[in-house]
Amino acid sequence: MRIITAVVAMSLALITSVQAEERPQDYRQQMPLTLEGSGPWYRVELPMAVHYAAQHGDLRDLRIFNAQGQAQAYALLAGQSESRDQEQEHGVRWFPLHADAQQGGVPRLRVQRSTDGTLIELTDDQPATAQRQLRGWLLDASAIDVPLVRLNLSWSGGEEGFQRFSIEASDDLQHWRSWGEGQVARLSFGEERIDQRQVELPAQPARYLRLLWHSPQQAPQLDAVTLRSRRQSSSPAPLVWSEPMSAQTVSDGRYEWQLPQALPLERVRITLDEPNTLAPVWFEARSREQDPWRALTNGVLYRLPQDGREVRLDELALPGWTVRQLRLKVDARGGGLGQQAPTAAFAVRATQLVFLARGEPPYRLAVGRSAATSAALPISTLIPDYSAERLAALARAEVDVGAAQAAVADVSATPNTDWKRWGLWAVLLLGVALLAGMAASLLRRPDKG
């Protein structure tokens, strides 16, 4: 049994070593890379020509080779949508809240507001004979329509030490919801003083805030109040577009496109050549010719005058399915898209390639091998101290798409039959068969004991 295990292990090792000997000639298309800056890492924005030339939509058959034909280590990064937080500080108005010193409780208010909801007057609804005591403050945040994340208080007087208060939020001054508790502090030691003025808020919008001190005798006189808001904005994932492709007219109002490769399409852009165009359209798609057509998207494309200028909608979002054939149907009631068959450009999510340059230039990007498996590394493995900031600072390289045809011609000129590789495979298989025969003979030999 140990002999068989050794035979299998040796066979797998030999096969792996043969598979690892990849060459640029194994790939249908090669594109030179132009380097800018000093490496050793380079970042490449992959154009649509690379996606079209690949045999797989996920680019598993992409490789980078140096001048000696050695494969380079690389990573692929798919474009992602980005979210950004924008913070802004706002000065707000504040109003004292008093309560009966004997009874305590929550202050009662009489409120007047302007037509847009801004607080213009707030008075205590307390009896004239009541002994009033400052309980806290009401903050008018009605001019802020985004989530509130931080409160900053500046005060005079009041005792030193820690001051705790409850925070409540409201949109109508009638119904209040708890936002937890806040704490500020003023500490002195000799000639040094420490003020803790900031209180974190739960990142929710509110028109009014009510601050009620746990110990009313500690409630300070406020000198300034600011609120910090946070607005979150997002940008969609970057796209890479193809050149416009002419459609094949199937019938009146029906057109088809055949992509060089099945790709996960994100958007389509139809060229509207004629002004005053209005066209309801439907897109269908499929990955292979034997597959049935299925609905992809629909919408209305137009190019129309409005207020002395021209407005147009010539793009439609797609669900990201992997498709190769697309069919467009145009509703004739809108007048169609013109006399000529329309052209369309297609977009996929942009992909960045990062590779570690080793050996001598020039470096070439190779694609187009159906039997290839992915050789991409995780970006954190390729760059051990990887960070988004370092990625942005990497040297750049560009794919010379215009030189790809010359590279293809050189590859096609080489003989298709690689006798050296076939001979190596023959020797390998013969060796494996010989070892397997020896193992079988040993197993059939009777035990002498």
C-alpha cells in the first residue's frame, strides 16, 4: 500500500510540475504593458478589450509575463461602490427649561412655531407663584435634516465635576423618544483645567433635543451650543465601457448584438442619432445560442428639447447577469430609433490588476486560454502591508491595446504542435504506467511468511 501511495504522490507531483510551465504562447492574445513610475508593484486599469479577449468572464485565464516568459504574481480587484461621510457643524438656538422647584418633574411648555416648523418662541407654562428652577435646555435643530452625531456644550458657572443629563428627541415637541444619557465635566487641579464638552449622539435625525439634568442644581448656563451632523453619500462602482457596436437587424423594430465573450453587463448605452426621439424599449438576453431568451430590462429612451436645451436618456441599468447575446425590441408607437440600425456600448464593472514586476521588461498581459485556472493572489498576500492608501500610490501601467494584433500575429505564426511538451507528457505517462505496473506486481506476489 505504501508503494501505491508513493506512486500516486510522484505522479501528482510530475503532473503539477508540467502544468506549472505556462508560456505566453499558450494564450491566444498578448498585449504589451507600458510602465509609468518605479515599481516593483504596478496597478493596471483593465480595458474592455481584455474582457473581450478572455475566455472566461471572471478573467481566470489572465496572466502577466516578463521578457523571459516568466509568469508574474498578480491580484485582481473588482471595482466597488464607495461610501463617504461628510460631517458639518451647526450652531443652534437653545431655550431654558424650568420646573417647579418643589414638585420637580418635566417642565411644561407653551410653544409657538413658524410655518416651516422653526421654533420662534418658547415660554414656561408655570403658575406665577411657583418657585422656578432650571432643569435643562431645549435645542432647536429643525434646520438640520440629516442625522445628528455629536453635541458640544459651552457653559459658565455651575459646579465642578461631572454633570449627567438625559437626552430626548422629538419632531413635534409633543412626543419624545430617549436618546440615552450624556455627561460633561469640568475638572481643575492647580492652574490646570480640563473641560469635557462633547457628547456622542446616536446618528439619527431629530428636529428638537431636550436635555434634562439629573441634579438640577448642577444645570449650567449655556454660552454656546453646536450640533454636528453626518451626511452619507455613495458613488456607484466604476465601470469600463466597450466601443459602440452596430446591431444586426432581425426584423422591423428588433435588433441583436453578439458579444465576443459572455460578460456580466452592468449598463447599456444606445446611440440616439436623431433629435426628437422617443422610444419605449425592451431588452432580452441569453448566454448561449441554445438557451432561451429571457427578459433583461426595459425603459424609455429619449432625446428631446426642454427649456431651450436638449435632454436625453440613452442608458439603461442592467442586472449584472452574464450574457453574450442581447436582443432589443423597440415599440413602433414611439417612432422607432431611426432609419439605421442602432449602435450600443456595453459596460462591466471595472477591474484593477496589480502585479509584482520581476525579471526584465517588457511585460505582457496574456489572455485567452479555455483550460486555464485562476492564478490570482489575494491583494493582502501580494502586498504584505496593503492598505487602500498604498494602493492609490502605486506606480501605474497601461495596456497597449493597439499592439495586441501584432502580438496575436506572432503567436499564430508559431507552430501549433509543441513536440517538446508532447514528448514530456509521453515520458510522464510512460513512467506512471511503469510504476503502476510494478506496484500491481508487488501486490500480487504471495507473502513468503
